Amino acid sequence: MDKNVEVFKALSDKNRLLIIDMLSCGELCNCDIMEQLNLTQPTISHHMKILQHSGLINSRKEGKWIYYSINKKAFDNLCYFIKTLSSYKEDCICKNVMQKKCNREE
């Protein structure tokens, strides 16, 4: 659950969502992202560090350039987590809440 909280925090910024949208078209270098979003190098680095730390993007260095791409597996896991979170489960936390509520009413 903690890893998913980190992912949602990473996704809670408009610029990071725009970066992910850009990367959905394929691998890009940081200069391409910086130019398109009209952000400074330190700002781009900050956003990329958060996205990498959350596991949502991959990076590779080629010479002096860093290239970024989407981590498809991380997005597949996120989709699965959302589907599981929003679906009925036998061991759902709500059963504990309902049980406690019923015990108080007796």
C-alpha cells in the first residue's frame, strides 16, 4: 500500500502528468521535455527524480543525455491496484468496520 501512496503523490502534480503524457509517445531526452514544457533544468530534474523514485519511469544515460521512458509494468500494477481497491473483496477492511458497528448497536 505504501508504494501506491508514493505513486499517487508522484501523479498529483500537473507537470508530472504532462511529462507522463509526453512519454506515452515514446522515449524522450530531458532536453525535449524541458523545451516542450518550458521549464528549467532544475525543475525538470526534480520532477524526473520523483517519477523515477515512484517507479513510474525508467531512465538511461547516453553520453551527456538522459533518456526517459514509461515503466509499463508500474502502470499495469497501478491499474490492477485501482481495480482491486474499488472491487468487493472477502477480506475487505469494511468488514471490520461493520462488525464493530454491529457490536456497538447490540
